[in-house]
Amino acid sequence: MMLKVDKSIVSVQWLHENIDNNDLIIFDATIPKVTSNTVSNTKKEIIPNAIFFDLKGVFLDKDGKFPNTFPETSYFEEKVQEIGVNKNSCIVVYDDLGIYSSARVWFLFKTFGFNNIAVLDGGLPEWKNQNLPVVEEFVTKLNKGNFKAEFQSEKVTFTKDVLSNIEKQNYCLADARSKERFYAEVKEPREGLRGGHIPGSCSLPHTELKENGKMKTMSELKAIFKAINPTDKSYMFSCGTGITACILALGLELTGQDNYTIYDGSWTEWGSTLNLPIEK
């Protein structure tokens, strides 16, 4: 019987129990945190059977003007096939920071029409907390898969859509950056980027959806989203470069809703385009 996930996160216990299933593919999607300048000299620890999912070098539009620009459908399909993903695969994705960049991979697959994917709740830190085994090398011998991508265009939003929303307020636009960045109380980590936020947007730091590196409960998440969106509009999520906005999308899906879109350029595009309006 095909291995399936029943929601968008799985526990480390679930992964440990299913780790040798032939349908299972495990991705390590770790990237450096944009606000961190520290370099670790400790040896990389990896969950057994994991494949490296290169968000920064492969799974993006390499010609994009801004970081993490959404890739073309045919390119994504080809590159995902190269790392062995099939139509009947079951994917679990994690990162070294708990839940950070793993949500971006989950969002990419969902937006290309693949739903049998979940984020590992708590990521590698939770795996290690449970004293589960780690290895030092990724799986690299891969057979080509038959994955097919079908782009769900409503899940990705662009600057013109955000400008339209400033006027019409059809969406609840939530920003996943820290409150300090949202209110321009600290400098942006990227050189030359203006501080502040998109007019009409609200602050919802991605850290507020998590506790001890794991996602909060469904009832807690429902209350968080209700507080910023009491009239139940659809959501538009933004962040610095399109990574942590996906954590908001993950949190919303865990409440049973999927009425969201991600602003692809996020603050890197908005804050660096000088004719666009900002608030502080």
C-alpha cells in the first residue's frame, strides 16, 4: 500500500517508523539563516537516507533578479526527477533549525501539484532530542523518477497583485519577518534594502507559530490567524525572500485552510524597488 501523510507535518516517531519504506523520500533542505553570520565548524549531521535538497543552488530561478525566485515548471520537474522523486513518492522534508527552510520545499511541491509531502515537526533538533541515529553523508545514488509538475498559479503572487491589494484590501497581507524588521527598528540584513513594511500589511513573525522548534497546536494556530484576520479574508504571505512566508502557509494549512498565496519577491523586491510605497 502506498505510503501517505495525512497532514502537512509528521512527527519524528512517524519518520523513524517509516524510514525504510520504499516510497519514502527524505529531504534535508537546510540553508543558512539570513540574519545569522555565524559559521559552524561542527560536522554536519544528517537523518539516515536523506537527500540534500539544494534550495539556494538548484531549486529556484537561477536568472531571477531576487533571491529564491520561483522556478519554471519544466525546470522544477526535471530537477526533481533527477533526485529520484516519483508520482507515488511520499516526501518528508526537514532542516537543521527546527522548521525554517523546510517549509519552503513543502510549499514548492504543493504549488507544483504534489500533495503527499510533510515537514518534519521540530526538524533535526527534535530527531536528535529523541536520540535517533544520524549519519554524516547524504544519499547520492539516485534513479530518475517520473514526477510530474502541474503549476498552481494562484499560490504565487507578484508585485502588481500586492499593489492592487493596497487599494482593494481583498487579502489579509501578513509579513513573517520579525516585528523589529517590520517596524524598521533594526537594519535589514541585506545591504541597501529599505526598512519598513508594505502599506496595509500586518506583522506575523514566523516564530509566533512555533514553540520549542515545533508547530503550535491547531487551536493555537487558529487563534493566531483569527486575531489578524477577523473577517476571514484570503491570505497573502510575505517575508524577506520567500522562505519564512512558507511557514505561515504551513501553519494555515494545519488549521484546515488553504486560501493563501505567497508574494514571490517579498520584502527584498519591495524594499529595493524605490518607487514602491512603504510604511514604518
